[in-house]
Amino acid sequence: MFKTKDFTNKEIMILIFVAYAFSVLVRMLWVRWAADMPSFFWDNQLMINTNDGYFFGAAAEYLLNHSHASNPRIDIAINSYPGMVYMTYFLAKYTPFSLDTVMLYMPAFISSLVVIPIILTGKLIKLPWVGFFAALIGSIAWSYYNRTMTGYYDTDMFSVFLQFTILYFFLFTIYHKEDRNVLWLAFSLLIYPLFYPQGLSLVYAIFVLWAMYLLLFQRDTKNCYIFIIVASIALWAIPVWAKIIIITALFISLEQIKNRLDSKKLLYLTLFALFMFFIYGDMFSLIWYKVNDYTSRGVEEHGLHFFQVVQTVREAGKISWETVANRIIGHPALLAFSLIGYIMLILRHKAFIIALPLIGVGVFAHWAGLRFTVYAVPVAAFSLVYLFYLASEVIKEKKLSFVFFALLSLAALYPNIQHIIGYKVPTVFNSEEVKVLKKLDSIASQKDYTLAWWDYGYPIWYYSDTSTLIDGAKHNEDNFIISKILTTDSQVQAANLARFSVEAYAESNDTVVARKIFKNTNPNDLLEEMESPDFKLPDKTRDIYLYLPQRMLNIFPTVAIFSNLDLETGKQYLQPFFYLTSRFRDQGNILNLGSGVSLDKSQSIIHLGAQSVPLKRFVSVGYDKHGKLQKNIQEINPDGMLSLIYMPTYGSFLLVDEKMYNSTFIQMFLLENYDKTLFEPVIMTPYAKVYKLKK
């Protein structure tokens, strides 16, 4: 049909340019929408919309002006993702754009490069139009767009783009057997861990299938052995410079002697190289770690019983098959067609069996969570468009066949573009929240610590230039410490635990300070001792700030889970009651709070479905036009179990039990009740409050 001739390089470049421009322009739709939101701007620049972006942003800022020099975790960002950090640094330093601008737009321009390997893959099988339309779909499909949109400054912008580039070079060595082609593959394998090391398990799986394919179907060509040897070395878990030296020396040597070696000797060398790969590539432990990490649930079973964070992260939770389909390609029917297309692709081009891990991990997302769907997007898009091509072959007239093929492909764009138009995510923080952190920056020093829930760790680094105990990557046993500080009804305990933990962490830079402070002691006894004002604390070496944001109201029950258990036994305590709602209706004597919850005003009774509970107190708390807190507390029934808090500033009601009402967060944020011997308010706004620890 319409594959009558192979495209010239110029024609391929035109297809790449059009697909790339399309991908970038679609990502500008969010910018157009967000531009009308003044609260999304700071310093005349739109802010980013992913928390993790501030992790890399802080690292780049360190390289630019040595900010965050006292943060013990900045080196982790630089050493773990040097490609991401240094590319950001160079763009911010050597272009006219600010760091904030670079962070905002990098995802759109980098992730859109995925169209290049997709189109080139189409060229490999002499179907460039398949590659082109697959690039249009694959570059903006639901899941890929969500994780690479403008403002989503994270390593995801490199993950799929580089991964599919590697897949392309694997396929390239199969279709074009010149020895030098493996150097392109080796180069892509060498740089991949610099940008997205957590994706190596998939690269390993593709490599194994590729090596098996070559040994099964191309073992009669000597260069297949050279390919496997060089690629396996590129995947060794040794320094990049060492791999470059070994690959260069070995490639030159093999080129010189390969004609003197028979296939049997080359096979032995290949098997030895594969053996070394399994040893030095650390493949099995990495894959096992990834599977175990994303399928584990519950409380730790050994040692102290800390609550695991993975089960509270939405992207790591089990999702429906419909969600899997939508996120991979935009619609369940399209995913079904793409799977059929993949089978047909393998039947006609068996080399594409090496892409099976990418499809497989998309299916695995049903059990492991949202984030895994993104890896399957380009392969699914390519397979879908390939099926459309096969369907168009039944039409003998060339032009009509192409029109039918193009219309089918463009139709597949519709659900994905529809999703993009409706996907209006806010920035991580609004300008008022950033103002709080920037003011903290002017008050605190670099060596100081700001204690907050891990969701806010990286933005705190970036805007306030202080360190934290937990953050977007370090959310382990130390979650217990922050959760306990925020939920305890003893502000003495909160202050003592804060000072004790920070000084212990700063002294040794332990990865997990909870392991240190609870080592060789009964944690329950230690925590009880901390309720005493006479608890012996280490010497004060830095200031500690408590950051209490209004937005944490929405996740406070989740925060509370992490300390609502006995560390010795792992037994969960009775779950505290916390109900927040902005959907309420005043119906005379009845205040309907939604979800079967209501207040009988005449009798001061709370109805929870069929259960009736006396109201202990009613609290109204809000802010006047000067931003000053105004509160009114009415004690209703001393035997009551629940307190109802009306927050007109936030347009919400909050119903809590005594444990939640007396917690550090509710008392110090909502009611501004704090122990003046322990804490000093330094920033007080409706959006966030910051207290300085006096002890």
C-alpha cells in the first residue's frame, strides 16, 4: 500500500519536526490555562506542579550559588541523577533563562523527544507513517502526558524517552548489522543510568530478550556476538569511565581479530560476557527489589514495627483494568486493539518480541500502581497504529487506504487530547505559601531544620534553604517521628522529640534517625519520658522550626496513621476520628455535613449514620480582614465525644475526637494554642504557620 518507498532523511526530519512541535504545543495548553491563575506565579514565573521537582531544583541551585550547602541530602540528588541535575544547571547558567523557567519548561521539550525513536522505529520496518502517527499518540497519551507535562519537572521526562531510544538501538542492531551500530546502543546504555537509574530493571529485561533473539536467529553472523559482548559490558554496575575504556579497547580488539576467530570461540566469549553481566549487572537483586518494593503492604515485620509508606502512596496502589487502559493509550478499546496489534507486529516482525517487558510492566501496573503504565505507552501506540495500517491494507486504492489509516490514527488521539484539556493540575504551592517559606529563608540559617510532613520536604528545601528530617525520597521509619510530633497531645513531648531527633540526625547524618534514637531502648518508655519537662536533651546546635500548612488538613488522618501504633508489637491503636468536609447544607435545625453525618442543633447531637453522639464543643475559627485569627469556643457537653470546628475562611467543617482536637497540629495551626515556654510563633498566616522551637 502506502509504504511504496523508503523515506529520505529529509522527509524523516520533517516528520520528526511536525510530531515534536505537536507534542510541545499540546503541553502548552496547561500553560495557557495556568497563566490566568495569579496564585500559581512566584517572581513573575509560573511554578512547577510536582513536589519532587524541588529535589532536583535544590541540587541545581546548590551548583549555581551554593545554596543548601548544609543540607545532608543534596549530594544524593547530584550523585543519583547527575544527568538531570547537571543539564538543569547548564541550562540555567549558560542560557538567558532563570532556574525556575528551566524547571518549568524542561519537561515539555525533553519528553517530546520521544517522537524521534518512535518515528525511526517506523523507518526500520519501512513504515515511517506508522512511526509518525504512533509518535503523535505516544508523545501525548494519557499517562505519558501526566508525567511529562509542562511543570512536571522530574526524571520522568527522560525515563520513557531514553528507554524507547534504547529499544530502538536494540532493534537497529538487529535490522542493520554493521559492527559500529552497537556503539550507538552502548552509548545509550551508558548514559541511561545518569538520568533514570530506577528504570534499569526494564533495560536488563530487554537486553536479555535481545541477546536470546540474536543467539537464536542471528548466530550465523559474527557481529551478533560482538553486539552482545559490548552491550553486556555497558550494563555492568561499575563506573562509567571504566566501562568506556573496556568497551573501546574490546571493540577495537574484536574488530581486529574477529575474522581469525570462528563462531564457536566467539560464542564462548559471548557466554562469558553474559556470565559477567549477571554478576556485575546486579540484575536479579534489582528486579527483585523493585517488585518487592511496589507490592509490599502493611507494617514492618522485623525489629520495631514501623508503618510502611508505600501503601499510602496513590501511584503505588492497585488500580482497575479500565484505569490501566486509559492511562496507557486513552481507552480500553484502544488498549485491546494495541495488544492485538502487538501480536501482529511480532508475527510479521519477530524482533519486536524484545519490547515485551514494556508491555508487561504496563499490565503489572494493575497490581503495582499508576506509575508503571507510562512505560508501555510508546509500544502500545506503535502497536495500535500498526494494527490500523494492517486494517488499511484491505483497501486496494492507495490514496483511500492512506486516508482510512490516517483517520483511524487521528481518531485515537481524541480521548487523549480530551483528557489533556480537562487535566488542570495546580502548582505544588500557591504564591502565599511560597511567601511563607521565603520569609522563613530570611529568618533561618542554612544549618537549621524545618519539621514537616514529607510531602512538603523538597519545597521547604528550595524556598527556605533549611533541611528536613523526611522528604519525598526519605520517607521511612522517620515518618513516625514527624507524625508523633504533629499528633501528640503533649506539646512538651513534641518539643523534646523534635530537638532529640534533629540533634541526633545532625550529629551523625544517619539515613534513618529513628533507628538511632530507639536503638537498645523501649520506644514506648522513651516517648513517655519525653512528656516530662525535665527530659534531658542534647545541646542545642541549630534552630528548629515547625511548619504547619493549611493544606495538611486534607491528609492529616494519613499522617496520623504512622504514629498510631505500638512500635514494639506493631499493634494499631484505636483509629482517631477525623472528618473534614466542605460539602455541607444548613437545613434549619439540622446541619447536614454529608456522608451520613449531621448535627442536630436543637439537641447538640451528632448523627453518624444510625449512631448518635453528644457534641462536646463547637468551635468557630477564622480570620479577619487583617489576617488575625478570630475564634470562639463553646463548651457544650463535658461527656461529649466529638468537637465540631467551623472554619469559614476555608469554607469547611471539621469533626474530630479528643485525640485529634488536642493534637499539636490542630491546636497550634487551627487554634494558635501553643506552649509559650516551648514555641515561638514566627510566621502566622491562614495558609501556613511556622513556630520556632525555644528549647
